[in-house]
Amino acid sequence: MTPTPSHLLPQPLGSLLARLPAYPGSVLLSTALNLGLADQLQEDVRQHLAGKKLRIHVRDARLTFDFTWNGQSFSACAGGGATDLTISACAYDFLQLAQRREDPDTLFFSRRLSMEGDTELGLIVKNTLDALEFAVLEPQRWTPGRVLARLALGMQARGFGPRRRGTGK
């Protein structure tokens, strides 16, 4: 389904969103990626992503999110500058991708999704997203209890959180 003008964010909203600082949005996106995707990345994908600067550009919202994979997790980057890969689409198409209602190839060949930069990295990202076991925006995955449980597991894996009694840990 091609996004119609009703699927695009209104221009005044895009103008307003464009005035927001980019870094807080990049922090939110990298946190969401860590909660939803980081634990599913295969080791070879982690190695290809290491140190690469990625950008998500939401055309109609005029928002840009810069982030990197630091070897352990996704981290926000300061905006601007060169990137290794930029993925661009409108908000509606990103939502369709996240909910698995559209596939990247369909959006790419209909020119609704674009990738610029490192072609090999773009294919790795696309293939990784295609191989995911779930739709990122499944409502039951994002209930407060499940999000908090994933946060707690991530914190414990990094040595934070309550320690067990009697184990010396």
C-alpha cells in the first residue's frame, strides 16, 4: 500500500518536529533497539556493525536519529557528520516495517525506502531485520512488565542490580 497524503505527517507537524534536538531522540531509539533487537543479533552481525555510524531519517517528520553499535549495545551519536549507512522513509512506512506489514524490498523497489552508504552494511541490516523472530511493535511485547523485565535482565548482564545473597556476587 503506497502511503497517501493522509498517511504522511502534516507539514506543520514535520516543521515542529524538525526543531527538536536530535540527540534525545537518538537516545530513545538506541534504547528501543537495545530492548527489542540487541539480544537477537548474531555474532557476525555484531562484528559488521561494530563502530559503524547508522542514521535513520524519517522524511515527513524531518527527524534524524544517529546511533552506533559499540560491541555490547546500541548507543546514540551526536547528529550530523558522515554516516556509514542512512536509511530513509516516511513515518508510516517505518511503522509498516516494524509491524511486518511491509517488507523492505517492496518499499525499496517502490522508492518509499532508501539506503545510502555502505551497500554491504545495508544488506546486512536488511537481512537481519528479515530474520527477526517477531514484529518489533507487537503490543504484547511492549507492556510495562515485559519492558521492565528486559531492562532488568540487561542490567544484570552488565553487573548492575540486586546481588544474590550467599553467593558472593
